[in-house]
Amino acid sequence: MVPVLYTALATAMFFLQDSYFSIGDIELSLKNPCALGIVFLALLNLIVTVRLGRVMVLVRHSLIQILPFMIPLVFSAAIWVSSGADSTAVLNGVSMVVPQLLSVLVAAATLYLFGEKGIWYCLGAMCAANFLSVLAVIWEGGAGRFLQEFCTLLMTFSGETGPLMVQLESHDITFAFGPFLIYLLLNWKHAPRSLFWLVLTALFFLIGLKRIAVPAVALGFAAAFFLHLLPEKATRQTALGTAAAMMIVSFLYIAGIRYGLFSYLEERFQIETMGRVEMFANLEPYYDIAFTFMGRGTGFERFVDWASGTVYQTPGQTRMPIHNDFLRMYLNVGFVGYWVWLWGWLVARLRYWFRQGGKDVGCLFLGICVYCFVLYTTDNTIYYPYTLTACALVPMACGLDAQAKAALEKRCAQWSRWGGEAPALRSGSEAGGDAV
């Protein structure tokens, strides 16, 4: 029963991303009740099964995964208090962080219900939702027209997109397939039915093709693959060195934008920047490359239309979002907040996954970070809930059953030494049994 309920909720969550309902003047997405339903299902199952090992491990995993979301919130809270921000600005900022937290909770709930197998339940629901979307488009335009537009999309590398393919162009769910692709490419010899999942995931990844996602997956896989070839100690050191280089490059990228990088590229090499030069010019009055820059607070970007520079009194969906998540984070949390956020996003979590999951998971996690790094340079994926769920779930699933069993055995041994009564090991549930 639980697998059926979860699959229905997860498929609906992925399928209803662009469906909304209103409560008063507030517009909410239908995917959120589905996400909350998954979390509630896991809580009900927890009451029945009480898999302590999974709980202990998933709590640790979840806390480290939400760290990059909580750091901007803390810095933003200080900015709001010091600047006397009104309730509208505060609620706007908090409303951007809550979906991030919910994404990690959905990943943790999935893994509590199914253990390591949760990765396939989640990926299966994503594929099912995409398949339903494809069926709806084929019903509207016909199979022949769909195939023609799909071939054109691939041959032009997304340069030409027909009306049917536009309906399937979902940035979030396309980017969400990226971490799964990296995982499957790295583990295709060991994952169950890996060829089936790899072909299916690649197909839906291409149907919603985003050009930046292709080099992002390639670089993420290459980084993880070649890093894994090194000896254990060298792998960790190289990974941390890579993380440090990524931090420096991201800041230099922001500084380059501030001092005219895109204007130079457009004028010198005639590169089409899709309006980014004008957008970055409108951004200039709101930030400086200086230690004293304190930031504007999470969600500030919603108060300005970056295409025209028009300032709004209330937050809204701007006509041109900031297509650069590094710059957006710097704008929101300032110089110090940005470097602390980078430490939490990269260094702290990378150390954690090498320590908890060993070389395999550490390399995988670095590959996912490289994937996100490429996306962050030119897109708005840092708040995409499906992408965040995938990025959280994939490393959390690796070795989960063994970690849960070891954690419970260790705790039982401690209870025994203290003279208490240790709960009996649940051989089936803690060793990877499905939800009941």
C-alpha cells in the first residue's frame, strides 16, 4: 500500500509543478500539498515501523543537506533586523527558503520509506510524470509531429523548439534528472537494471533539453570519475582543492561581471548574451565587490524588474530573473555571507560525505556539486525544488541501509554498556526492507 501511495503522490508532485491554486491573495503550487503528503506518509510509517537506524542516519544527512539553505536565512535575518525591513520583505525571503527545506524533507521521507531503493521510487515517479506530460502533448499534436519536433530539438541542440516541445520544456524537472544521470553513469555496473534506468533517464533529459545541462552533466561525471581513480588520501585532498578552486572562481566570476566581463565578451567577440549586459547594468547600483557589502536579504531580487530596472513595492515574478545564482546569492547575503555560504555548500558537506560515505560517495557528491556549479553560473536552479530533491536524495541514498544498520548496532552497544535495555534489531526493516 505504501509504495502505491508514495508513487501516486510523487508522480502528482512532479506532474503538477505548473498548476496553482489561490488562498486569498496568495498563489500556491499544487505540488506542495503532494510534497507534504509524502512527508506525512513517512511520519505515519515511522509511528508503525520505528526504524531507529534510518532515523539516526537520515537526521544527520538532512541537517548537512539543509546547511546551505540555513546560512543565507541567518545572514538575511541579521540584514532584515539591521535595516528595519517590513514584514513583506521578511515573508518573501522566508517563502524562498521553505521550499528548499521541504525538498530535503521529501528526499529524507522517500529514503525512510524505502531505504536505498528510494532512489528508484523517486526516479520512477519523475519518469512517470514526464511520460504523462508526453502523452498529453502527443494527444494534442499527434505522434508524428511530436517526433519531428523532438528530432529538430536534438539536431539543433535546442536552437529550434516547436510548440509541442515548448510545452515539455520544464527547467526544473530536466535539471533534476542530472544528478541521477551522474549516479547511473558512475554506478552502471552495480545499480539494478542500470541500462534500463540510464536509457529512460537520458530520454526524458533530452526531451526537456537544456543546453547548459549537457556540459554540466559531462563535467560532473568527469570530475567524479577521474577523482575516483586516485588513491584514497589523494582523492580527498584533490576534492577539497577542487572545492576551494570552485569557490575562488565563483567569486572572480562575480567580480568580472561587476567590472564588465559580459560587455567585453559581447563587444569583442560578438557573443549574444541574451540581454544579460543590460540586466547586469541594472544590478550594479545594488551591490559592490567589497568586504563591507552586507547584502540585501534573501528574496531581494523579486523587488526589481532586472530587464528595465523598475523597482516594485511588493515582491513579484520579474520579467527577467537574475540568470546567475552566484551573483544572486552575493546580492542577497553580502561579502561575508557569500563566503560562509560557499563553505557550507561545498567544503562542509564535501568533508561530511567523504567521512560518512567514503570515497565513492565523496566523489559522487563532488560530481553533483560540479554539475550545480555549471548551472549556477548561468541559470536560476538554486531554488528549483525538484533539482534540490534530486541533489539531496542521490548521495543520501548511497550506502544508507548499511549505515542505518551500523548506527543502530553502535547505539545498542552503548545502551548495553550503560545497563539499559537495547531495542532488538529489526533485521528486515533496517537492512533495507521496504515500507510496510
